[in-house]
Amino acid sequence: MGRRRPSRRVIRSLADLTPSPAAAAAFEQRTGEPAPEFREPGLQELFDRGIIQTVVRQLKSGKEATVYVARGADGAVAVKVYHDHHTRGFRNDAVYREGRFVGNTRLERAMAQGSTKGLRAHQGLWVEREYRELALLHSAGVRVPQPLGHAGQAIAMEFVGRDAEPAPRIAEARLTVQDTKDALEQAVRNLAAIVACGCIHGDYSAFNLLWWERTLVVIDLPQLVHISESRHAARLLARDIHSLCTTFSRFNIPINRREITRTIVGSDGGRLPSSPFRTLLG
């Protein structure tokens, strides 16, 4: 018989993740089964599947999710756990969700109405979508963390850093002039590759670009937009390009926004009359 799963709750501090000895003993006495290693069902499933063994520390916590450093069989693993659907909002993601296929009219109606059922479905679709997008871009050669697995509200992926210390964001990294030029080239190449996959990152800022061992790594994909699904594709891509240029202009290196735009937009056949991005080429 499989272990019973505890109910979902808001996860923030490291102490929230595992049951106390008293709670574990009470669970075993009540059910006659071994107590779960984790209180969060998604983490427990990742543990049962051998993807994680223990959680080392909390890395960062935001309004939507908390990221932890876990230990896996081959070293550190990053685990992103979304907060319960009652504690996070979806009001600001409509521009990213436009055109996404749900395939169930009742769920679509519940999501639009913001009911408990709709919020729960929305949460599940959001997590599932982020994992799929991570897998899509990784398989296409975009330098993103390698996806390792997902369950419930949790996504496990490659940890970028050493031991339990994460790689710095690009804005915090100490870069030489040559490092900065290499990082810019990689940032442009990765964004062009994302567009070539038919997608737009949606938040291509200094907060979502890591620098590790002379390699730029793109993170945070839940707001990824498919170009064919969104009327806002051109505006979102223009914003991503603006964020990229703003990020690297702080390093006092030459930024040719027009050439950068042509490189990125051209990956989508931007020079063709049918491209939604022709207006960006000027």
C-alpha cells in the first residue's frame, strides 16, 4: 500500500517541509504506515522516485513559489515549489495565458470565474506548462537548467552553482570586459533560439539570467508565450529585447540594438511579410 499524502499547504521555511518527530509518530500510530519524508505531496513524490533525497536549504521565496536546494543521487538539485492556489494570484498573467489550450470547457469556465476548482486547475496547468517548456527549450539547445522531473506543485531541475551556493545573476556577477561581451553574445543567441522554437521568454531581464563558468543560463519560464497563440507576441518580444539591451548597457559596452533585434527576429523569419515581428525591424 502506498503512503498517504498529506494535504497541501503554503511552503516557505525549511522547517515546513518535513513532519516533526511527534507528527511522524502520530501518523504511523494512526495509519500503521511509515510517515512521509515530506509534508508537501510533490516533494514526497520526487523523493519516492529517487530524484531528491533531502532538502538542504531554502534558496529564495517569492509570491508564487519557493526554490530550495535539494540533494539528489548525483549532487545538488534545484526544486521549485509553487505556493497553494489560495495564496497566489493569477490576475497578472492573462497576457501570457492568452490562447493556451485547456481542452475542457468546464475547467476553462471555472478558471475564468476564479473558483476554487478553477484556481486548482490553473495551478496544475501552470506547473505542467513550465516543465514542458523547460524540456522543450533544453532539447532545442537553449541553455536552461536541465529538467529532472515534476510532481504536484514541485519542479526539480539542474542546480546551477557549486555545492549549495547558486550561480550569481548577471547583474551581480563580476565580469571582465571579455566576459561581458561573451555573456551578451550568449544572451542574444539564447533569445534567438527561444524565438526559433516559436516562443517568447516574457521576462528576459537581469534577474533571470545566470552566469556560471563563463556560461549564461536562462531561468524562470512559467510566463513563456507561444508566438502562434498570442496577439501580444511582438510587444512581449520587444520588451524582452529592451530588457536585454538595458541589462548589458550597464556594463558600458557597445550595444547595437538594431543589430541585436535583427539577429533575434531573423530567427523567426522576421524578414518575411508574414512574420508578426516585421514592425520590430524598423
